[in-house]
Amino acid sequence: MPDMYNFIFKELQILSMHFELKTDKIYKNTKNILISSTLNLRHDIIKDDKHLRVFMKLDICGEDLPFSLNIEVGGLFVFSVKLKIGQPLEKIANINCAAIMFPYLRETVSDITRRANLPPLYLPPMNFVELYNNKLAGKKRKNSTAEINKKISHTKVNN
């Protein structure tokens, strides 16, 4: 295995987050609600060219959804050799690094929704290999988008 693939996951930080509970409607817990989520990935080489910062931004919305959520996390990966911009690095950032970071993002989303007195929203696992291959195949999507159905219950919050 080339040295370029030897790296460690050093840290994950929540860079920004906005959660808004919609209190203007009463939600029934038997209703299926369509949830639209948009996941954006980007990365930068930093420091001594051995550090890769990967940014993952998730937007969750839906007309009937009792909340909206925007969250961005940043992960820091340290490689054993200097990094060069190109396809091997693109592939590692968009597949390997993203797959390492996503479970932390999923856990944060479920915890935030649970703390809002809603059923936890468990995002489905993502196939980052497929997303990357679709990007390479020329799909004209700048963002990776996933739609899921989830039963969400909500009781009206009184002001």
C-alpha cells in the first residue's frame, strides 16, 4: 500500500450549526414526512502539506418537517507523506475521510433532534464510493442529495 494511504483521523469539530424548531404547526406522529437532505463535501490541504481538512455540510429540510437543521463539521486527517492535489487525494477525501466522519455527523443529528423532544432522526448510511463514482461519471450534481421517509412525532410547543 502506498504511503499516501497511511493517515490518522486526528479530530472532528462542529464548525457551525443552526437548528430551528417550527412551533407554528401541530404534527401528528402517524404521518410520514418526506425529508430532504443535502450533503456537501470539500477539502483543503493545510500546514506542512501533510494535513487534510475535510468539510462536510448537511442541510435537512422539508415542508412538513417540524424542524430545519444546517450543520457543518470539519475533520482533520494527518498523512505520512506530503499531499498533492489530484485524483488519489480526491478519492481519499471523498470516500475514506467522508466515511470516517459521517457516523459522527449522524450521531449529532440524532442527538439534536432527540434533545428537541422529537424522535431521533437517524440518517441512513451513505455509500461514499457510489457518490464519488457518480460524481466521476459526470452526474451534473454539485451536491449529493438523499431523500428518506421517516415518521416523526411532535407535540406543539406552547409559547
